[in-house]
Amino acid sequence: MNEYLDGHEHEHVDMLIEHGCIITMDPSRRVIDDGAVAVKGDRIVAVGETSALARRYRAARVIDARRKAVLPGLIDAHAHAGHAMLRTIGGADGEAWTAACEAIYTSASDEAFWETESHLAALERLKAGVTTGVSLLGGGDSIMRVDDPVYARRHCDAVVRTGTRSIVAVGPSRPPAPRAYTKHDASGSVTRDIDFDRMFDVCKDIVDACHGDAGGRIRIALTLPVFAPEHYPDVARYEHDYRREAGRYALLARDRGLSITQDGHRAGTLDFAHRELGLLNSKSFMSHAIDLTEADIAACVETGASIVHNPSAIMSIIGRCPVPELIDAGVTVAIASDGAAPDRGYDMFRHMWQCMHYHRRHFRDPGVLPHGKVLEMVTIDAARALSLDHELGSLEAGKQADIVLVDLFKPHLMPMNMPVYRVTCFANAGDVCMTMVGGKVLMEDYRVLTVDEGEILERVSQVADRTFGRAGLRHLLDAPPTLWGRSQY
């Protein structure tokens, strides 16, 4: 409905965010010092100068964004469901941490674990301005909770209630199979051997039940363990299993229009995944990708596959993802968190900063990876990697109204000039004061509106303690004797 006021025709919108510093990430990469965003329903209808939009629109609600940066919702293109409950356990003992993941994800976790962990992760992301996140349903060393679709359903239910977006990646655990999984419920505990056929049927059920849920806020992707015998010789004996599972999951992805992602690529494995397994295409986004060969990079260029870089991850200590080289070759690269464990979190500001300094140190060149580029890598480039750039990743008319406000009126962000640099160099998750997804405000003035934050945090401690006890892993919460006074663990 339109009306005339003061001689001007006004179009009615639901919300007008005005007087903010709008960092649009649109094709022109406009930064509007005194800008506004008009929202109607779940969509952005206009972005421009406050004076122009105020004359044009009559809003049911006006949000004053003075002294704030207004950004598209941040996107975390690779992480792991389950990990938010397993932060730091085992100290610096990576083998103990990986073994704990396997024990908990197959035997000690129940429905409450997966739902509570999902609430915790979604809450942390929401408060950090991450409106879209990828979560593999498990991890460690490629151990997925796919013995029953109920665990994915519980994960998705928690995300839906929180209000954010999730791309849940499901697929088989690494060989060998069958693998023992234990289900816990009110009637007791039952352990079953789950083979690859059962895992595949469960993944299909998850796709049928969850893909497109909550108006499209829940999407399902498929994932497969990376075949890397040159790096892990023991897996060579399972090559037949890797090839068979890759073939049928690739067919399922084509039939259902799903993306494929993999966790842990390194030198030579991308080329193999392309030439031998047929897993790379324009909808593929492959994670870590350290120490790539020329053939690996060429495979990405040829297929249009994207790379997800996790600069804060342990894999980025073991080797380096050649991010500048990939970008120069025309490959889309996103930055991601790799999840909330063992030693990191969902603060994408931290990961942008880490990314810049990581590669600048490698090249000994402070000009590597401009600040605007790393911001692209958690917004529009990340959306492109997930095949969602037509809907997300920038503030443009017609796109989903996923919007975050960053409070710039703080000592560590002053003076308020050069806003792109302020956001990428000095801001952190705690500076996000408002988060909106699909036109709905989920957090305002730092207060979450959709779920009871305190209740979730109380429940996390209870569920985690029960899970560690069931797994017999409470000893991994003890500080190691080498914590203090030494240069190495």
C-alpha cells in the first residue's frame, strides 16, 4: 500500500534501518556512510542513502543504526555438529581428542546431546553475526552420526527454533564398516552394527525429511571422507569402499540437486576426487585443501569447485591452503571456522584476522589479502561457494534480509573511520549488537529474542557431563602436567 505524505508518495515497508554505515558487498562494493536498508517481509527492497530512503518509504519500524556498521549476515562455510560440546578436551593431545569424538559420536551421545549442541552452536553463531553456517553431522576423523535420522532431525529442530540458517552435511563414516553405534533412550541402550547401506538409507531419509525445511533455512548437503592413501597409507585397503560410496552419493547429489563437501583435502586428493571419483563440480565446496598441487588447483578451475579455508584449524598448522594462489587462478575461496573445537570458535572476525596474518607471514608481505577481500570471503564469496549468492552474501534489493549490526562506538573501534578496516582488523563477535535473518530480528541490543540463552547454557553443562561420564572420558577434562612452564606440551 502506498500513501501520500508531505507531497511525496510513500511505500510501506516493515523495517527501515537508517543512519548506519552500510557495507553492502554488492557488485560495486558500495560503502554508504549515512545509509539505510529497507526491508519488507523476508526481503531487502532497497539500499541507499538515508535521506533518499526516508523520503521514499514509510516503515512500521525504524531502527537507528548511528555509530554502527551494517553488514550482510556472515557465513561460516565449514564446521562440525557435535564439536561445540567437546571444546579443549584432552588439552593438546590431538589423538585423545579424535578418539573422544569417535567414542562420543558413535556410542555416548543421545538425542539430547545433538539437540543441545545444536542450540549451543546456533546461539554462538547468532551472537557472532553468523546467519548461515555449514555443519557436518560429526567429525573428528570422519565419524558421522548417520545410524538413525533422528540425530539430524534434532540438530535441525534446534536451528529452526533459534532462527538461523544451517546447511547440514551428511554422509558415511570412514571405512571400515560395519561400525558399532549405540542408541540411548528411555527404554535403555542398544548397540547395532551399521553398514554402508544403512548409512546411505539414513542420509536419503534426512534429505527427504529436512532439505528445504523452515522455508529453506535448513538445507542438506552430502559429504564423504577424503581418500588420501599417500598421506594415510592404512586407507589404501579400503579403496573399493571409497569408490563405491563416492559413486552412489554423487548420483544422489545429482538427482536431488545437492552440494557435495569434503573435510580434509590435501596434496593430490582434489585431483583424485575429480578424475577418479567425479566429486568436483560447480556446487562442490571442499575444505582445508592444504599443500595443493598444480593439478589440484587446475581441477578446481576446470570444474568450478570452491575451496573453504580454515585458517585457525590444526590442518592449517600441518600445511598451508594456497589461498592467494587459488584466488589468482579464479577459484572461489571462503573462510570458515572448522567448528568450535578443539581450540577455536564461531567468531568469523577472528578467522578473518587470522587468515590475513597467516598468509602475510608466509609470503613475508603485508600487502597479501586486502581487508576487503577477506570480508568478501565470509560474505559474498562464501555465499557463492555454497551456491547461495543469488539469495545471500550482500545487501541488495531482492535478496534475503540477513543483516547484522556491529557497534563501532567502542574504544577498540575508534575513531570511526575506514569502516572496512575497523570490521576486519579490530571488531570481534562481542561487537555484534543486532542479528536479523529473513527479516526477523533474532538478537537486538545484544539480547537474544528467540530462545532462552541462560536455559540453553544450563542444559549444556548437564548434557556434557552426562555424555563424558557415559563415555568414560571425564579424565580428558584434567589439565595435563605439562601445561605450565614449558615451551612445548
